[in-house]
Amino acid sequence: MIEICALTKSFGPKQVLRGVDLVVPSGKSTVIIGGSGTGKSVLLKCILGLVHPDGGKITLDGQDVTKGEREAFLTRFGMLFQGGALFDSLPVWQNVAFRLLRGSLARPKDEAREIAIEKLRRVGLGADVADLFPAELSGGMQKRVGLARAIAADPEIIFFDEPTTGLDPIMAGVINELIREIVTEMGATAITITHDMTSVRAIADRVAMIHAGKIRWEGPIAELDTTPDPYIQQFIHGRAEGPIETLR
């Protein structure tokens, strides 16, 4: 569904993406792993159009995403942000229905609220949460609201940016399970950025590792543990010794 070819991006003298090549198959969950500062978030922002690449190409169903009508392109996406990114001044249901209350996806307010409550139920939250404000929710509940918002418009493609950051192991497991279930039910194409190997094993069909601005390894999750690639083995086992340089 998404094809990235020879993608490059620099910020001043710093080269972040140095020729990224990646194919994201339709209906599959692809997880991008890599250390901090390796270019994962920049790659995601390039796909979404938040950052313009210096070179290379990104296509969605064969269409160049850097050209054409942005609104129509973005309606195909849902996004779960790392920090939740909920609007503090809006009640939960309006956060969930944010895209359904404006723009080309706008629905009548009553209908948007019904859809929001339905999506909240899908992530395990009752209708009693709908009129609360984000500050009244726990971190795990806020993450669920963010997930409900990501799926509110039934997108074809969903991005997950570090979906379990800041959560305890039990809640992280709950979120991973919800993501896996929802992606499967919707038949959506998913792209997740994470360095949490528990999440990788729970939600990935395919894994790609980015290192030094390039895709170092890519393949099915079943081959992750058996690949002899020393970069992969160091990363997934959290070893201090190996080809990936660490600060001492």
C-alpha cells in the first residue's frame, strides 16, 4: 500500500534519512524499530507530509503523496500519538469525534457523539467517560481515548507512535492487545514506531529496523529472532556490546 524509495532528509548538516527503502503491504501490521535519533519519527512525519523530504519518493497505492489534494489523502489515515495529544479543553467524546465534527468528514453533532461513544466502548471505556475531560482520566484511559480517536473515522491506515510509552507493563499489554484486535477487525494497514520489544512481538506482522538513516533489516516477525544480523541481535536483546555504538 505504501512504498518508500530512496528517501532522504537532512536538517542543516545533520543527515537523518540517508536513502530509506521500505514497502508496507496492505492489511498488515508493520513495526519500525530502532534506537533514539535513528530517523523513525522523521520517516513517519515524511509519510504524513509534516516534513518534506529532500529526495526520494513516497507513494500510496501508486500515487505520489507529495502531490495532489492533501485533505483527501489525510482522510485515509488515523493516528495514535505518543503522548496522547488530547485537547484538554474538550470533553472526551469531542476528542474522539474531532475529525467527525469538521472538514470533509463532518457529521451532525448527535451522530458524531454516537460514533464516539461506540468507539470508546470498542476500547473498553463506558459512555460515562464521554463527558469527562482528559485531566480526569488516568494515563491508560487517555491512551485508550487516543486509540478511539485514531479509529473514529474507520481509516484504511493507522499510525501508532510509541503506543505504550509511559504505561505500566499490564496497561501496555492491554493496549497492545487492543491494537492487534482492532487492526485485524478493521483490515487496516498499520505502521507502528516503537523500541518496546514486547509491543513488537505483540502487534507486528512485519518488522523493519532503521539504523544510521537506512533500513538495516526488514522481514516477517517470525524471522526476527533467527536473523544473524548483528545490529538486530544487539537491539532486540538490549546488549551494550555490538556494532551499534552506545554512549559511555
